[in-house]
Amino acid sequence: MTSRFALAFCIAAAMLADCSLSPSPSAPDAPPTAVARALKRPLPLLNKRVSPAVRPAWMNLKGYTGTSDGVTDVSQFLATTIDVFRTNNRKNEGPICQVGPVKQAAGMTLDQTGTLYVAEEFLNSGGVATFKTAETGGSMCGSSGPSFNDPYGNNGQLDPAVDGKRLYLANSTDGIGVPATVVIYDVHRPPAAQGELSDPTVDEGFAVAVDSRHNLFWSNTNKWTSGGQVIEFHNEKMPGTVLKDTQIGADLPGGVLLDKKDNLLLIDQTADTIDIYAPPYNAPASSTISLKGLAGSCALGMSQKQIYCLDYQYGAVDVYTYPKGTYVYSYTNGIDASEGPIGIAIQSAPTKH
């Protein structure tokens, strides 16, 4: 049976021939806890149909003259485009347009100009693709920009972060001795990397986030315990510091992000929680959000009053209040669990130019 670790890694990594998202024929049914969670979900979650495109380009949609809600970008590992949804999607509408093309897309991030950065991995190469959103009409809502090459080739490109000057790419490992790293790029000088960060305690890397002071936070698994942890690189420099209070035992980590108060959020994929740490991150989690399903990545809304988590088990975006963590609603229309939902990002909805 495919383990939770294997499932997360298969979604995020290169989906080699020996890596399947489906359990073996002899695998038992889902545990009662997972079934119970599924039954508690609202009925719209049973709708997996993608609504036909009946609207014009997203920048012309009624109600998109403001930027309070924005739009939500969702990547699915086996899909060839990034789907763009209304962020306020209580009606379970399908995507309003797509960005692409992409190949085996993973994590995503956005800069202040609205440029979308997508970690990609294909054949023997990989890196970060960029898209300038809302420049085209019809069913597509973005045009391709420059790409950034990973010097390690196909090394499990998982998650990017950007701070205006630098682009960071969290790699996993290719299983043949290439270490997990965070590759650094100058956003104005593609495609070559300018440097990298690593740490001797790391086995596999997962996600990155950067604060306003250029401190980098990297979620990964510890080489000796196999459990999750976060390493901070002060001012983007080595050596890194293992934030001991973020070590989550043998649990598998997921995405890491920062809110506007610099609280550090770490997804625990084993416990189905988001652990929230207050700066300077030298104490246990000050609060925890319980999730309804298996999520590897989440994104804070524009006002940071809600947090949106991409559930790869059921193929859904689950919405919670933030920081309290009260479940609000979910939508699934256009998201397919068999496609490997993996990345989510939220941006302002631009007006028509």
C-alpha cells in the first residue's frame, strides 16, 4: 500500500515508473477516520465535473473590478495548465481560466507585480517557470515569461519563494546522492542560479518562505530522525539554524509560510494540522489549526482573515478562518485528486487594462 510519505513524495517528485498514486489491489479500504472526514464534507464536494467555459476572460468578469478577494491559482502535478479560480468560491464554480502550459508543476508563489513562479520538473531537467498573469483573453489568462534552470537537473523541484530581488527554489533529492538544497537566483538575471543553501541535518527538502528581512525558512525532514523540522537561514546565509521547537517528531512536514506579523506556519501532513509559531520561534507552537484532509500546501487570503489549503486526498480547496482555524467551506469543481493537487497561490484580481 502506498504510504502517506510515498503519496506526498509521488505527487511532488518525478512520478517514476515505480511510484504510483494508487494503492495496490490488495490495499485495505481507507481508515475509518478518513471515511468519517469525507462524510462530513458538504455535498458539493461530490461534484468533480468541470463547468464549461461560459464567461469571457477573467479580467472582464463582473465583480472583478476590485482586489479584495483576488483569485486562487491551483497546480496539479499531472495537469498541463494552472487552474485559476475565484478566491471566494462558495458556489463551487470551476476555473475561470488557465495559465500555462506547464509540465509536472509543483509549488507556486507570486511577487508584487503579479508574476507567477511555478516549480517544474520534467525528464532530466527542471527549474522555475514564470507567467505574467492577465495579459491575454479567452480561456487563458497568462503569458509565459523567463525560466530559471536548476543546476542539479531533475532533483525534485518542489517549492519557490520570492522577495522582490531573489528567487529561492526548494529541492527534494533525486535519490542518487544529490543533496536537498535551496537554490538561489537573481530574479532579474535568469536563467542561471547564483548560489545555494544546504544543511547537514537535512534528508529531504519540502518548502520555503522568506520574510521581509530576507530570512529564509525551509521545511524538511531530519536526516537522523526522518521527522519534520524548519531551518532558518538568517539574511539568506549559511549556516542555517534548526528551529528546535518546530521539530514534529516522526511526522511528515509540508508547506511553510509567514503571515504579516511574521508568525511562522508549518503544515504537519501526518497530524493534519497547521502549527503556528510566534517570532523568534524559540517556543512551542502558540496555536494549531486542525485540517479536514491531507494538505501539503496552504495560502493566506489577501486580507489574511482566511487560509486556503489544497487537499490532495479529496481534490479540494478547504477554507478556514485565520488565525482561529474554523472550517468555512470547500470547493472541488475542476480539482481531481488523481491529478495530484500540489500547489496553491492567491493573488489580486487585476482589472482590465
